Amino acid sequence: MPLTPLDIHNKEFSRGFRGYDEDEVNEFLDQIIKDYEILIREKKELEEKLNSQSERLGHFSNIEETLNKSIVVAQEAAEEVKRNAGKEAKLIIKEAEKNADRIVNESLSKARKIALEIEELKKQSKVFRTRFKMLIEAQLDLINNDDWDQLMEFDVDATELKNLQKEDSLS
């Protein structure tokens, strides 16, 4: 067991012939006691500090361990999110390709239908043009007919017209 300042203070030395000066020894012992007390106090403070630092180190070690676990969990979650995003992206691409194919097919179908309608309209316009041409030619034939010339040559007497009008009004 180590010495305490009290042990040093209470230490009695036997007296011998021609021994040391008692006052000098007591002063020296007092100085040793003071220094020893300071050392003990410093040792206690250092032990307390060491304990505190050990507790903090343990606390930080726990935090570090928790953080490491959290990082691992976060990395795994990130990988899972990445995998899910990849799967979802593939599904979206497949769906987009299906929609694109559908849209292209619908567009081709509509284009074919419009092309058929255009052809039908061309046929109808040709028929209409032919009929219209025939109608105009028939009208031209009527205008160019000699009957018009005969009509223009026909003279009606004004007195005959009055008589005809009177007959019409009487009937």
C-alpha cells in the first residue's frame, strides 16, 4: 500500500547519537508532504479525467458503431432504391415502346384511311367534273341552237298582244 501524506507526517524516526537536525528533517518532510499531496491530487484529477475521457470514448465508440451501421443500412437502402428505379425505368421504357408502337400503327392506319379517302375524293371529283362539263356542254348546245335565232326573228304585233292580254284577263 502506498504512503499517504499522513503516513509521512506521522513518521517518527528513532534518535541516534549524532543524528540529523530534527528541524531540518521536519522541514524537509513538510515539503515532501506538500509535494506528495499535490501529486496525489494531480493523480486523482488525472484519473477522473481519464475516466471521463474513457466514458466519452465509449460514448463516441457507440456513436461510431451506430453511424457505421446506419451507413451500411443507408447504402443497402440506396442500392435497393437504385435497383427498384432500374426496374421501374425498364417498365416505363417497355410501356413507352408499346405506346409508341400503338401510336405508329394507329398513325399508319389513319394514313392509309386518309389515302383511300383522297383516292375516293379524286374519283368523285373526276365524276363531278365530267358531269359538270357535260352539263355546260349541253347548255352551250342549247345556246348555240338555231331555235334562238328563230325566236329573235319572230315579230309580234303590239295590237295582237293587247288582244291576247284581254283574252287572258277575261278567262
